[in-house]
Amino acid sequence: MKNKALLMISLAGLLVWGCGGEREQVQAAKTTEVDAIEWKLVTSWPKNFPGLGMAPERFAKLVDEMSNGRLKIKVYGAGELMPAFEVFDAVSQGSVQMGHSAAYYWKGKTPAAQFFTSIPFGLNAQEMNGWLHYGGGMQLWEEVYEPFGILPLAGGNTGVQMGGWFNKEINSMEDLKGLKMRLPGLGGEVLKRVGGVPVTLPGRELYTALQTGAIDATEWVGPFNDLAFGLHKAAKFYYYPGWHEPGTTLEFMINKDAFSTLSPDLQSIVKIAARAINQDMLDEYTTRHVTALESLINDHHVIIKQFPDAVMKELAKVSEVVIREQSKQDKTMKKVYDAYMEYQVGVRKYHLISEDAYSRLRQ
């Protein structure tokens, strides 16, 4: 019996040692995997800025959790590693693996990129997501970024933006002439055509530029972000709707060489996380805009004004002309323009008897 007891104790000890050794091996393997892949992600937004800036932070956290720590992504805000408008080049050149920004900032590199953020009187957020993910838009976006070695992914949407902050009332088209306004993308080109002066500035510079008179007006996103920037302290009138950006899509940019080194499951995790964040941002903005607008009106006594119908009709006409003309000047842009407009015509017909009809009904 004594020998039998000793044998049982020895076997138990071996079992415990074996389990402990196995746990140590698993932990060592996990540690090795965690340390294996570390990426940098640079953005065009201030670090942890509400909405725009939090999207890449949440993306990085989600990737970390889904990959069990095998892929860690460190996020840098605008100005930490590089200026806001150098994100595209950094990802393209491979000095960082990822970026988060807005495609219309890169119109000087490839004009077609503007369609993948938002164009005047174009698709709204729901329609943009439909076009990108089921209407062929993502394939075109990948084609546009292919020469730069970048893989694009939709990275959020703000919904219909506000028309902007103005230090004077806009009663007619004459009021837009000579107006210096921060307005990027094709919206800026439309403003230029009607006699205004479009200016491109990163978000962190808007308040000072508006306050000092360097610009006469600015748009950013909407109540949630505009309140955070304190733009209500620098301008008197807050106009709607955001004709220039009716469904602003943000982007994740991935260096294709870096992406190709990931295992298939990590590649899928990155894509799925981006898809989740794309919807998450829209959900948050839809909710946060409500309370922020109430604060702007009730706490800060901001004057909310609607652009006159005559101004909107004229801007719509000019937008159509400008976008069509610019598309003819670039083969790739013309290809994207044709596909975009074909989708827009179809989805608008449906939404006239669905989304739009319901909105009119509940007014």
C-alpha cells in the first residue's frame, strides 16, 4: 500500500508538472505572438477627438481583442508623428502601416478620391454604405489607390453635415462672393465657381482662423464636433443643411505590403473591425448630434438658420456642372463618376418612395 501511495503521489506530481509546463508553453507562445506584430496608425484628427479621433482608437482596441493580442496598433493623432495632411504619403511610402483620414484630402494626388468621402448633393450615409459594399464602390476605390500601394477601407460616417459657421447672414448668392471659407473637396470647387474663396485647413486650426478673421466661415462636421471645437464662440450663425457633404465617409488606409505579411485570419480581423467601426461612428454621431445641438441652442444661444431655397437651387446647378467638368479631365475620375451617378439615380428613385417619403410623412 505504501508503494502504491508513493506511486500515486509521483503520478500526481508529474501531472501537475505537465499541466504547469503546458500552461507556461501556451503563455510563452501567446507572449511571442503578442510581441510579433506592432503597427502604427496615424490620423488627420487631434488625438482622441470625439467621433473622428475615437474611431481609430476603438478600431485598434477591437483588433487587439479579436486577435488575442497578436496584432497591436498604436494610434497617433495629427501632429504627433506628422502633420494632418501627410497621412496618405506616410502610408503609401510604408513609414507607417495605417492611416485614418478623409479621401477628398488627396484630390491633388488622384481627383477620383473625392467620390469616396462625399460630393455636393451626393449620396447620404446609408446610400454611401450601400454603394461601397454592394454597389461596386469598394472595388473602384481599391483601383484608385492601387498605384499608391494602399488598400482602402470605409472607416466611419458622420451623416449629413451642417452647412457651416458664418459671421454674416447668407441671403443670396451675392453673399458668397469673396467669402473665405474652409471648405475642402468638390464643395470648395463649387464655392470657388460662384465667387467664393475655398481654404483647406486641418480641424485644429479652425477656431483660431475663424476668430482672427483669417477666414469668414468654416464647416467642420456637425454639432457634436463643432461644440467640442468651440466654433460657436467664433461665429454667430450656424447654417444647415450640409449640401457639400451629405454623407461623409472616413477611411482606413493600409499599406498593401504590410497587409500582405499578415496571416489570412489577421487580414480578416482588420477588415471586419473596420466594417464594425464604420457603422459604429454613424451610430454615435446620430446620437451625439442631438444633445450637442440642444446645448448649442439652449446653453450658448446659437442662431440656427437654413440656407435660402434660391441659394440651394443655384448651388445644386453649379455643383452638377463643376463635378461633370472635372470628371472629364481625368480618365479614372470619369470612370468613378459614371458608376457613382448610375448608382445615385437608382437609389434616389427607390428612396423617393421609402426613406424620403417616410421623412415627409412624419414632419
